[in-house]
Amino acid sequence: MGNLPENREKVILILTNINVNLMKNLLKSTLYLTVFSLAGILFQISCSNSGIQNSTQSTTQIGKLLYAKNIAGTNEIQLWTCNYDGTNQTLIPISLPANIEINTNNVRATPYLSPDGQKVFFVTLNTTNGFHSIYSCDISGANLQAIVSPSTYNLIEIGGAY
């Protein structure tokens, strides 16, 4: 029984060391989780910022003009592209349904390129019933589709890409 105080001090010392080690491990784990979480947040922020920069560069650097030409002596209008300096003039071969023609009778009916320069948007007129629609197609003339249904309004206007 004389050893009891010695054993008690050893037990208290061991328990104190265990508690200190547990606290150290808990603090280390908390620190690691905090650093890991902050790294994840910083990674997400950097990815979202680089995405904004890349999309801005790709939409402002296409270097193409889109314009309409009226074929002399006809009502037919063709859409063309060229570089900003007028070189590389290219016809966009668009095959519209019968009685549908490209309409550019109003400044707001001017055809537009998509921000990435891959799609063309333009107003059409159905010469049979006078209805207007908005069509789109790839810059190559493929994948033609009506994206705004025919309308009996006087004119549908395209406001441009925003």
C-alpha cells in the first residue's frame, strides 16, 4: 500500500501525457482540414477566374465580319463573312425552305454572328404569308433551324448579342 502514491502519480502523469497527445493530434487534424479547405476554395476561385478570362478572349478575338449582299436584279440576299481587313470573303451557303428569304429591310434585322463566331442569326420573311422568323445556322451554312416561330408582326428585330 505504500506504493499507491507513487503509482497514482505515474497514472496521473501517463493520463496527462495521453491528454496532451490527444489535444496535439486534434489541433493538427483541425489545422490540416482548415488548410485543405482553404486550398480547395482557392482552387475554385482560380478556376472560375481563368474561365472568365478565357471566354472573354475567345469572344472578342474572332476577327470576322458578317454582311449581307443583295444579288443584282433579284430579291435574293446572301450572307458572307470576311476578315476585318476585307480578305478571305466567304459565302455562307444557306438553303432556306421554299418561299422563305433572308430579310434585311430594317437595320435591326441585320444578321449577327454568335460571340464565338460559330453561328449566324438572321431574320427571314415568308413571301407567301408575310410572316417573319429568326433562323440560325453554323458559319458553314449547316444545321439550319428556325429559333423564333413565324410571327405576323410587321417585323421581328434582332437586338444583337449581349
